[in-house]
Amino acid sequence: MTLTTPHQYKARLADKLIHNAKFEQYNFELVEPNQLKFAAGQYGSFLISDQGHRRSWSICSSPAIDHSLEILIDPAPKGAGTQFLQNLKLGDEVQLLAPLGKFTIDESGAEKALVFVATGAGITPFRSMILDLLQVKKDTRPMILHWGLRYVEEMIWQNEFQELAENFPNFQFHPVISKASQEWSMCRGRVTDCLNVHQLLDHAGYYLCGSEQMIADVIQLLSAKGVAPARIHREKFY
Ligand SMILES: Cc1cc2nc3c(=O)[nH]c(=O)nc-3n(C[C@H](O)[C@H](O)[C@H](O)COP(=O)(O)OP(=O)(O)OC[C@H]3O[C@@H](n4cnc5c(N)ncnc54)[C@H](O)[C@@H]3O)c2cc1C
């Protein structure tokens, strides 16, 4: 897919969902232009001050929806970007440059399976990619999503991912909880622990998103298991 040239957009806050202390979701209705064509995995650069400061946020909605876009943030950094979003009222207008970035699914056909590894808000581009691959592109390659969080209470979109796994047998959802209670029956620890216990899929492409440290740890693990660098794609949030 040829990536679309980025444009300046005006968009209006249409909805705001405070999921929990870990995640906040913002839905923007496009005003001018009123249509955004993007590839799943791309992001927008939002103007957050009159002095020209900007913050990047990945688009978590499906590219099938082109009149609005959704972003998901972890408000923990409490910096200027977080405050900017938190101070927006419904109907307020924002300016952004989009679509940006090359963290998109490889379309060469070389990857026979797809493995997504996220920690925290690193889930955002993967929600867009997975919705697009399964629902729109009807992609039948095996896909696994490993999502690392500290506490199970932080988790959102669990029903959505579980429903996708039920409806699309080629998709598996593996949440990984580092501070899990006794009752937690799925992967515990770090995403690298989870990747270590599951056998790697043959000829897979690996997509990593989250902190620099997590990305470095996963690359080290994959490299030690013989995964070629060309098969590893990454988006560093911080
Ligand atoms: C391409 C790209 C896409 C991004 N997409 C998203 C996204 O979809 N959702 C999202 O929440 N963030 C995303 N980020 C990070 C985002 O741009 C902001 O840095 C983040 O929202 C915090 O903004 P802030 O202004 O509050 O703090 P900042 O002033 O940006 O950061 C303050 C400090 O916190 C660090 N930091 C940033 N994010 C985190 C975090 N989650 N946990 C711990 N420390 C952090 C920064 O490195 C910095 O040291 C993305 C970054 C890039 C480069």
C-alpha cells in the first residue's frame, strides 16, 4: 500500500472515555478535511500549544472508519500532551498532521504469520492493525497478540479481543500480567517470559510497540532465537 501524503486536519472532540487510571480514549470527528485515509499503525502529530509544541499519538481505530479517528493514551506521564487532552471539552477543536509513520504491516507476502508485542499504551496501533487485518482484509494468517500490563484491572478491550479470537480462529490473544493475583490463569511476568514459553511461529513478522526497554529486550530474545532483523518492526513511544 502506498502511504498517503500527510495533511493538516482540524478535528473536533466527539467523545472521551476514561477507562480507568491507566487508559483514556479520545474520539475526534474530522472537520476539515473530513476524510482521513491511513494505513493501520500510523499516527497523528497533534498541536498541543500556541508555541507549536506537538505530541504524537497512534490511531487506534480501524482505517475502515475514515471520518473520525480514535487515540488511546496512558495519562501517567502527566506532561503537556496529557494535560492538553484532559483539558479538552466535547466539541473543542484540535489541529493535527496525519497520517504519519511507517509502522505498518509488511505487504511483501514474506511474513506467513504475525506476532504483535505491546506493553501498556503500545497496544494502540495493534488494535487498528488487527481490526483491519481480520475484519476488512479477511487475512487468514496466524496472528498472536501479546499485551503486557502490570495489573489485570488495567486491561481494556478484553471483550473485543476475546470476541475477535472466537470469531477468527487464526487470531489468539495473550494478555501478560506482571503483578497477577493467584487466580490469573494466563501468562504472568513480562512479555519476554510469555514469548519464551510459546513456540515461535515459522516465518513470522514481529511487530513491537511500547517502551525502548521492552523493545530492546524483545529484540534480544528474538535475535537469540534466530529471527532475522528484517522480520522485526518496531515503534518506540518513549
Ligand atoms: C510515533 C509515536 C506514537 C505514540 N503513540 C502513543 C499512543 O498511542 N498513546 C500514548 O499514550 N502515547 C503515545 N506516544 C507517546 C506520546 O507522544 C506522549 O509522549 C505521551 O502521551 C506522554 O505525553 P506527555 O506530554 O504527557 O508527556 P511527555 O512530555 O511526552 O513525556 C514525559 C516523559 O514521560 C515519558 N513517557 C511518555 N509516554 C510514557 C508512558 N506511556 N509511560 C511512561 N513514560 C512515558 C517520556 O519519554 C518523557 O520522559 C507516542 C509516541 C510516538 C513517538
